Amino acid sequence: MVAKWGAAFEMSGLGLCFTCVETQGRIWKCLQNRGVILTPKLPQVELSLACNDLVASGRDRKPNALVQVAVIDPHQQHLVTQACTEIVEANKDPLFLTGVTFPSEYPASPETLVKLTVYDSKDKSQESSNFLGSATFSVGDLLRAKDERLTLSLRSSDGVCAAGTVVVSRLKMGEMEEVDVDHITTDIPPQKCPLVCDSASHACVDRENYPLTGPVFKNPVCKVYRFQTMDSKWMLVREQMEECTLSFSIPRQLLSLYIQQDMNRVQDLRELGELSPHWDNLRKEVMARYGGIIGYYQETLAELDKITGRSFKPSCCKAQKSLEFIPINLHTQRMRVTCPRKTDAFYDIVTVGAPAAHFQGFKCGGLQRLLSRYEAEKKSFSTAYQCIYYSPEHTAKAQEVLSTVSLLQPLITSSADQLLQAAQERSSTGLKDVLKKLSDKTEQFVHTLKDELVKSALLALHAAQPGYVSKNQKPTPAQAGQHQGHVHQCSEQNPSPVQGLPGHSPATSVTESTVMCNNVDGSQTTTKGEGGTLPLKHQDSIPHHKEYDEEEWDRVWANVAKCLNCVIAMVDKLQEEDNNRQEPVPEQQLADVITSHNPGDWKEQLCPLVTRLKDCVMEVVGKAKRAMTFVLLQEAACSIPQGFLLQQRRDVVFSQALAALACGFVMRLYAGMEDKGFLRQLQLVGLVAQFESLLSTYSEEIGMLEDMEVGISDLQRVVFKITEAKTDDLSDLQPLVCGRRDHFTVEVPLPRLVFQTLPEEIKEGKPLQVFPVLFNVGINEQQTIAERFGDISLQERINQKNFEMLEAYYKSLSEKVPLECLPCFQTQTDVKELLETLGQNVVTKKRKNVEILWIAGSICRRLNGIRFTSCKSAKDRTSMSVTLEQCALLRDEHQLSKDCFIRALDCMRSRLTQGDIGQWEDPEAGAVTENKPASRHFYPIALLLVSSHLLVVWLILSLVFLLAKYQ
């Protein structure tokens, strides 16, 4: 059972971690005793293959052999293609490095029948293979055989056993006996090479029976390899890729939250009360826009709810409207390395297509460019719609105020009720504890509302009401001039509340384009400038008039603090009286005290003050909510329709990015639950999430990268919390999302027994931070054109900005967490030294500088971080990057033989775990063939040819353009 848990635990986690099998075994047994775990399936069997005396079709050539493995379904009696080895070129006695493992849907049992078919691949470029022979055996025969090894004769198509033999062995841990590296590919009989590992203790993961990842990861695809080390020993390498249910569950939850937030916004707009015709029309138009988005999101959510069984979106559906919130090809990939007499090591990567609005397209660019253009043009929009312009800082502050007030109000009310309950029980200790919590929340509430934006917005809202114009007669020219002078003087001596906020400079030049604040009658407030009379800027356009008491808001929110002080004073008085009564006093003095003062019930004395506090809080909340809603009304009105389209695009991109981040966080959390150093780092600092992007800065991929930049940056608004699951049922272990667009919380539930092992602060619900960083280096032929003839400033800016963020994270980590908490690597390069090298590479002008990605990934692993790799669809470029990184890790950390490096890379790429995605995406995909390996081997040549053709086309078009220009 301990071994079974160790195997199950192998797929959890990101980065490098080591499994504490004994501890996990105890947890596994406890959970099983509680009925959490289903009946375990039989241990999986892993096989190694080799051939002897193969006969090729031509007498003078040696075969390029590969073996296709199929399982005979015992129920339906048909072949199910299971695996395929790599091609061993020009060898009649090939020893295959790619092994065979059985998936959970076809578990190995003694009755399982396996068919082996050997092919001769004549020419990879022609993608053709000749049948050499086949053999069939049962797993029971293998287990009963001596040394668990079978030698089977290959039957040719005519039934003559003259095609050679195939050797099937169960993988076991062992060492090579004086076998040279060259023997892997030369004519040495494979039986002289002892086998590699024991599958019984390192079985393929049974996800359904794994209590922590069962509801999150599913449909594993497993590959197993054996590679030679520099000291002539063997290592076992397992790849396992899985789908993630969060691909759909996170977007569904986000859509529900988006719908609820927008519906609340519509309700807030209704509660603004009666407005003048101009503002009322704007409100109706904004509400109609919100209604359109709500309807679209509801339709999308309904379509997603119809989808069952699928756990990822294939790239062929990336432009499908109903799936635009779903990330492309979100998968987890783990490489587990088993070496003789060493602890197993794990390396994980989350692969996902670039978070981008593929359905909406990139004709006008991506989010980064669209948002910049939108902010630059918003002032002109506000002029056209006759509304007040608020800067992005103002709107962000308004959203923050709304969010904070909505969060704190119920907490204050709850604390006030608890205070009365403690008073009723006459509990001095309870009063003290509850009062402290009430004071903290109320002070935070008052501090949030102590902002000039709220005050100025209330003034603007008052001016937008119908009675504002009727109560103020149109001023005479002289009065108007006096008013203008007064406003201008106030803007100089006492800057406007809006002007004094962050992001607004009082010294803004009057020659800039201005945005006018219009009242109901369309009149414009003006002020004098050097060149004459100019429209008043919005920084100075908040209406000032004598009928509205500008000090009212200050008195309202200050009353909350005064009421709190009264409550505190009363609690102190009650506690003091209680202490005095407990002290011994003379009888006459006691009689005087009783006669002069009857203490009465504590609750009766506190109740009026607490009620007054709650009433003041409610009054303040109502005013602040209306004021901030009016600010957001201006934002929405000024952005019709561009702002709503951009918000929708941003929602789409963020949904994809959050699904990927949640997937990575869950994996990393599961891996580190036994690592106290990791948990300490998670609690004190948080985790870095490093996104590696391979997009080019050419054509539509520029827009994808611009989308991705904003989406990854928006992940800074996300925190995680670990909660205790309601039950140990797998359905209650699904992560949950709550919050609103400016702040989301992802709750990750754990079984009770596992939850109890966490640090106290984490169990108490401390928000756990994640620091996303993005590094991009284009590597395809389009990037070659961009670097020679285009613009790569976007890539340079992204890398420089995120390098600074990564550097800041490491500085914070080194100050709070001992370096002993970080994982150990064979390569002893210091993280600080790696950061210096990364900084140098970021500023170096070098084409396709993949060193940036290599170093950033290495830093991420050394910092216990979460690794992501992305390209357009998370297929070709992503798989090439992942496999190269895995082989480099085997070389640097596990002494993979240098002579075996290329062949190991070919093995992973020939039957690539990531490459299998392409087969899954094609519903008509049949038996596994060797088509993909050929395309992998000739990938660089294809890039070169395509790049050359594109370059020629570009030069011809440029020449035609120049000739037309001068003619």
C-alpha cells in the first residue's frame, strides 16, 4: 500500500520534489480506512522490448525497426493500439529505449493479451513502413516465465517464422554489467543488458483512487524510457501527461461571477435614484450594454454546461465562440526519474495555448495595444457623450471602495451583534476580544472612505439630479465671471479633490485637449487661460454650488468613528465597574454605591450605541455606494461601446490564464504538503509562476502576445486559500472561485487529515500570493522575419519588465525565507548568479536568445516555482521546448550519457507525450503510425524552407512597393 501511494503521489506537484513514501502511506491508509479510497486496481506492468536477428526486405540492408504494441480487448475482442517504440536505425538486433506501460482504462491482468507488431521503416521522409512480423503473449505468461522474460518468434505475413525474434521483459531495477555506451545501438544481444526497474513499486498512477488529484486530473497518457548514465548504469524515465478538469470548471465559475457582478452593477445603477434626462439616458444605455453582456455570458455558460466528458479544448476549436473562455490544450506533464540507489525526482510543467481571444481575432492588435489606444481616446469619448472623465486610477479606486465597503459592512454588523451577545452574557473577556475585532474592521472602513474621490463624486451626483438646474437661475455674465474666477482660484490654491488624487497632475497644461463637464442644460463651465476662455478641464470640473453642503460627507463618515468611540468608552466603563465590584469595599461605601448607581444590564446600555453605529455605517455605505456607482457610470458611458468590448476580451483572456494558474497551483500544493520549507515559503512570501512563451512578434501572434501579457499581469489580482473539505468525497475537493473582477480568491479544499498537517496560519485562511512572470522568445521562422525586418520591442519590454518583477520576488524571498528551504540541485549555480546572467541576456541584442527561457526556467525550479510553457496552440513549439528541457535536466541532474542525449531526445519526440494531443484532436485518428516522428526529425529543415520562401516573398513585395512609389 505504501508503494501504491508513492506511485499515486508521483503525478502531483511542480518543480523538483522528493516523496516521503512512508508518511504518505500512513495518510493513504487512514483515508482508506475512512472509506475515501475505492478498491485499488492491480498494479500496472511495464515492459521493455528488444529484437534479435531481424530480416529486412532487402538483403544488403539492416532494418530500421520499430515495434507497435496493441492490447486485445477481452470484452469486445478487438485490438486497441497502446504504444509504439522509437525507430532504431540500421540494426538487426535493436534494443528499444522506449518501454510499454498500460493505462488505467486497460489495466494489466494475467489474462491480458498483448500483440507486438514489428515494422521496417524504410524512409522516414516517405513515412512508409513494411511489416516484418508479429507475436502475441499474455501478461500471465510473462509473469510466470523465468526472470520474467519471454523470447517470442515473429510470424511473418505468410506464416513462416523467419522474421526474427522479439524479447519481452518486465522492467526491474538493476545495473549494467560492463556494457559500453555503443552497445545500445550496435549488434549486442539485448539479453546481456540487465533490466531497469521494478514496476510493482512504481506503477502508473491510478487517478480515480488518488484522493487528492482525482477530481482535478484525469485521462493520463504514460510513456516509459530507459536511458544510460555516464557511469554505465540505467535510469528509468516516465512521462505522464494528464488533462485537467479546471479547464472547464474555472471558466464556468468565472462566468457565473461575471454575470452576478454585472447584474449587481445594473441594480446599483437603478438605485442611483432619479437623474436628469441627460444622465438618465446615459444610464439606460449603459444598462442596455450590461444586459447584452449578461445575456451573452448566460448563453455561453449554458453551452458549457451541455459539455460532458471533455476535459480540455483542442486547438482545432480555438476559434469556436462557445469555447472562447476555455484554455487551449491545458495539460500537466510530469517527468519522473528513477535511478539505482537514489531517491526519485520529479519535474513538472503545465502546457497551455497562449491565453488570448482567438475567436475575436487580432486584426486591431491585442489587449495591451487596444487598452493603450482606448485610454488615449477616452477623453474624446467623454466629450461626445457629455460625461465626466475619470482616470484609470479613479475608476480603479471606485471599484476598490465598492469592493471593500461590500466586504466590511457585513463584518462590522456581525461583530456588533457578537458584542451585544457578549454583553448579554456579561463576559469581560468576550467583550474585549469582540471589541478589538469591531474596532479593526470599523477603522479600516473609515480609512477606506476617507478619500476625496467619494466627496467629489457625491457633488457630481448631486449636480446630475433634476432639481439642480431648476434651483439655480442662469447667472448673469458678471456673476458667471465671478464664479469662473472663484473656481480658477480654488483650483490653484486648493486643488480639486479629483486633481489631487494619484495619476493627476495639478500642473496639466491648459493647451491639452479638454473634456467638458456638461450640466443638464448643456451649458459648459469655462475658465480663463492665457489664450482666452477655454472649457474647464475635468480635473477641475466637479460642480460647486451653494445649495449642496460640501462638508456633509465629512460629517457622515466621521460619525462612524465617533459612534465607535462611544461604544469603546461604554465597554471600558462597564468593565471598570465590573472590576470595582469585585474589589472588597467597606459596607457603608458599598451601600452608597448601590444606592447611587444601578449597573443594570450591559446589553441595555450598549444596545443604543451599537444600533447607532450600525445605522451610521448603513448611511455611509448607501452614500458611498451611490457615489462610486456614479463614477463607474461615467467610465461606462465614456467607453461605449469600445470599453465593453475590451472588458469582454479581458474576461476571456483572464479566464484562460486563471484556469492554467489554478491547475499549476493545485499540482504544486499537492507535491509540497510534506515539505515544511515549501509550506513556509508559501505562507510567508508566496510562489512564483513563470510563464514561458514561444510566440513570435510577427503578424497575428503579436496580438496573441499582447493579450497574453495583460492576462498574465491580471493574475496578480488572484490569491489562493486552502480550506478543509466538507467531506472526504472527491466531488468536494474541486477548487472554488469567489470574488469580483478586481480581486478573485481561489479556494483549494483538502481532506481533513491532510488539512490538519498544514501550518496554523494557512489553516486559518491566510491568503496565499502568486507572483506571475512572463518571458517570451520567438523561435519559429516568423520570428526570423520579425528580427530582420520587423519590430521586437514588445518582446524586449516584456522580458525586461518581468525580469525586474522576478528579481524583486527573489529579494523578498531571501529576506523572509532561509535558502535551506529551497530545493537542492546537482548543478550548484547560485540563484543570485543566475539572476545576474538573466539580466545580462535580457538587455543583450541577440537573435532568438533562448538563453532567456533556459535561465528563467532554471530559476523558477530553484525557487519552488510553477512552470508553464506556451505557444499558439501548445503543440509543436511547446513539445519541442518541453522535451529539450527534460533531456537537459536528465543530463545536468542525473548524469545522462552525452552520447545518449540525442537518442533520448529522439525517443521523447518520436512518440511524444505532447505530440499525442494531435492524435486526440482528430476524431478519425486510427492506429498509431510513425508519421509524427518523421515530421519531428525534419522539423528544422521545414522551418528553413518555409523561412526562405517567406523571405523571398517579402523581398518581392517590397520591391514592387518601392517601384510603384517612385513611378
